[in-house]
Amino acid sequence: MVSEIRLYTETANLEKAQQYQAVLSLRGVEVFVEVVEKLAARFFRLNPEMALCVDENGLWLCANGMKMQPDWQAEIPRLKRASLKSEMIARACNLAEKPNLLDATAGLGHDSLLMAHLGANVTLVERHPILFTLLEDAHQQAEKDPFLAKVVARIELVFADSAEYLQQQIALDHRFDVIYLDPMFPDRDQNQQAKKKQAQVKKQMQLLHLLLPEDGDMDLGDYLLDFAVKIADRVIVKRPRLAVFLAEQTPNHQWQGDACRFDAYFTKA
């Protein structure tokens, strides 16, 4: 887990940068703020180490000449095209019933945003302090957007370890209609044919993988499935189309797409 990081900003956004610094400090990350003349492409190329930056559009993660944030505004065209009939994830998660849904593997929150748009009430859990702060910033910015405001009103962010959170819900006997799992590193357990067909990771995911190293902060989530089936009527696992089953557990049903599939584990008749 990252314990310290540099944050770049221009003078005009220094106060905003200091606010993020304070928030991350409370979450266990020491942030060193550095004011630069201009956050331009050339600056990021000359400073390739992983860092944060703050501009008029909020908080960003940057490295290797790239920067990214969970850009929920950019998802609006997809949301406007989406429907319960057209989206496979809607059928898998039974979104027509407007379920109480837990997304235990937050990522950039794009799937949660779609599921909330299609009617789910989503609890989005993330344990990494920097990624959670990026998601929190995306949520706050989305609240100001006329289209997204009503969508993110159905998303609750929880700063917690998913395994610990699930165990707490088990102890409280608190059930969910659906628990959604989309493990970060499915390539580790894909078969060889799937690996050969794997496309180059998108820019956002490249930076996310740098933040969440495979040998430390993230894993396949096999243990999450064991917890999830105890407190959900259905558990949905998103997988690359040719990947092996999560935790080697055969699902009760599958929805197959060209690039991915959704494995369903039903716990209620």
C-alpha cells in the first residue's frame, strides 16, 4: 500500500491541493505538495514517477507521461445508450428489480455507475486510500452534473477492506440482493489461449495497476466469493470470456459476451 506520494499543482489550485493533502493524511498517506509552473504534457513526460496532480478538473493519478481519474462524466454517452434489455450486466444482476447491490471490487466505479443508472442502489467498497479519494472526488463532481446527480444519489462509497466489510455484514446478518465481483488481475489465472488474445491494457488500467501492484494490494478475490455467497441472493462475477472460474467454483449460470462473461452463483431458490 502506498504510504507517501508527491502531489503536483499550479498556484491557482494550491488551496484545493492542500485539501486533498489533508484528506489523504487522515487516510494514512503522507502527501508532499509541490507547486509547478504548468501541468502540461511535457511536465508529465519529464516526471514519470507515480504521483498525484490537482487541476481545475480535480484530482488525478499520473505516471509515465499519462494521467487518469475515474471520469464519470465521460461515461454519460454510454449511460444514455444503456437499457435493461441491451446491457448483459443488467440481466446478470437482475437490475430490473432495482436491487440492493454491493460492488466489492470498486476499480474506477464505471460498472457501479451503470448499475446505479439502471436502477440499482449500490454500495461501492474500496480499501486503497488514494483510489478511494479519486472515487470520492468523482462522486462529488458528478453530484454537480444535472444528468449524473440522480444516478450518484444511488451510490454510497465505503472506505473499507472488502473482506473485512463482508465479514462484518455476515456478523450483522445483513443481506444484499446482489454482490458484484470484478477482480483486478484475472490475467493471472486465464488459460493460455485467453492470454494470447488479451488486448493491451487501457491507459486508465495501466495506471491503476501501478497504484495497485499485483503482488500486494490486489488479488484474485477468491476469498471474497466465499464470503459473498453467505449474504447475497446472487453473486455475479465478471470474468474475461476464457478465464477459469473464480475460486475454481462452477457457477449456476453464465451470460456470455464477446470479450467477457458474467458467472452467477445463486443462493436463494
